[in-house]
Amino acid sequence: MEQSVGSLQEQALKRKERLKALREKQLHVSFFYGVGGMLQSVAQATETPELKLRNYAPEDEELKERQVPKAKPASVEDKVKDQLEAANPEPIIEEVDLANLAPRKPDWDLKRDVAKKLEKLERRTQRAIAELIRDRLRGHEEELAGAVGAVGAEAGDSD
């Protein structure tokens, strides 16, 4: 599909006309819209911005009216006091349960699960200790009885 030189020139001219129309349209829109993008009237678009003098002390009376009054610095002490008061809210809860606030140890659930088994073992251990004590006492009674019998036998021989 070859295009002739004449048709390419015609397309280029049409493209130039479209671009020119777009530029004119943008200029027209930017004239009615301000820097912020809000629609302004033609009179406002051509007006110069109002002069505000912040750091310059003019001698002319007309310019003195446009001078902005000097800002007074706020008291730092007042700001600090306000911030400190805002940072210290009144406590809502008067009593605090320390058990709920303290973090639990990582093995608390293991201890909870093993507690029942430990109770059974504790009872069995106490029984075993009691039984051992009884056995020792029985052994001591036999030794004591033997010792008493031996002392009685010796006493009987000396009569």
C-alpha cells in the first residue's frame, strides 16, 4: 500500500491544523482558568495580584496600608504547658490487676496441662514417703525390742 507524496502532504497539513486548534483551545482555557485550576472571570484573570509587604517598611503612605503587621511569636512556655497537660490524661481505671498486666511465661500452658498429672504423682509420693517412714519405725521397734530383751536377759543373769 504505497501512498503518494500528495496524500502524505495532505495528512501532514491536516495534522498541523489539528495541533494548531488544540494549542488555541489550551490558551483559551488557561486564560479563563487560574493557576489553581478554578474558573475565573475575564476581569479577574487580567487583574494583578494584591501586593503584600511583609519584610519591607515603605515610606509611601499608600504602600504602608498594604504592609502586613508583624507576627508576634507565641510563648514557648504556654505551648509546653499545654502539651504537658494534654499528655497527662486522668486515669480512667483506679485499680489495676497486676496479674492481668504481667505477661505470661511462654510455658504457662504446659504447666497448666501437666498440673493434674503432678497432683496424682504428689499424692503417690506422699504415700510412698509415709510407707517408708512406717517401715523404718517397725525396724526400730524390732531393734528396740531386741535391745530391751537383751538388757533384760543380762539383768536376769546377774541375779
